[in-house]
Amino acid sequence: MNTIILDRDGVINQDSDAFIKHPGEWIPIPGSLEAIARLNQAGYRVIVASNQSGLARGLFDKTALEAIHAKMESSLKQQGGMLDGIYYCPHGPDDDCSCRKPKPGLLQQIAEDMGLDSIDSILVGDSLRDLQAAQAVGIKPVLVLTGKGKKTAAELGKDSGIETYNDLSDFVTRLLT
């Protein structure tokens, strides 16, 4: 089964340098929920893989994160979509864990749990660390220009070889045509 792995902040919902700390701050990027529903309808498995260092920083707790994810899943359900899994790294940048992207641990865990075949998988992200994590495990990286995507595209340059799309909806439209 083809699998699409999505970063959360900046790909599905609007990102914030101050972190998404409670459900009221979780605001979907226009078209992103509908795009996930279209992936579901086309037979794709959709999984979220997200760094959530706000937990380690004490900016929010696991209950708040679960409430944010419940809002995301409820909003997605209203559009006819669903997620096959939500994975996150709760560690901070200085914790030296193996699951914080760009390290591959989170994606390796998803692969193990889901029986993921990297050949049939794509990771859609907005940051360099998303793309690096995908490449580390042999998953095709795709960049969207939402969130930190424009900055990432500028860092990569025009000859990076990384497919780039305006947003998740643009990527899904091109994938499914």
C-alpha cells in the first residue's frame, strides 16, 4: 500500500514560532484537510510524523497535545478523511534522541509499526530536517512552500532535485493526476 507521511505544523496546519500549544491555535492550511481526504479516497495510507519539542520545553503537556490531535482528526473527519497514525518526537533539540527529525528514528518506528515499504512512501515536509529524515530511510522527500517551506527552498537552491509544491493540496492534485 502506498503511504504518505506528513509533517504536521506547516504542512497540515499553520505553523507558529511560538508553537501550537492548544487546540485553539491549531488552524488548518486551506485545502490541506480536503487533500488528505482525497489521498484516503485514492487508497493511500496517511500518517503524521512531527517533532513536538514543546513538550520537552514545558510549553504544553501530553493532554494538550492529544486535544490538538483530536481537533485535527475531528476536522479531518468532517472533510471525509482520516489518519492511519500520528507519531511524534516529544524531545527537545538538545536531548540527543534518535526520533527527532532529521534523525531517522521516528520514521523507522513508523516503518516497523506499519510494515512500511520505503519504495512506495513519500514524506511531505516544509523543513530541511523533514527532507533529511526521509532521505535517511530511503523515503522520497517532497517539499511544500507553506510553513517554513519557502525558507527551506531558498536554502536548498534550484538544483536540489527535491520536488517542490505550493502546498499539500497542490502536491496531492499532481500525485493523483
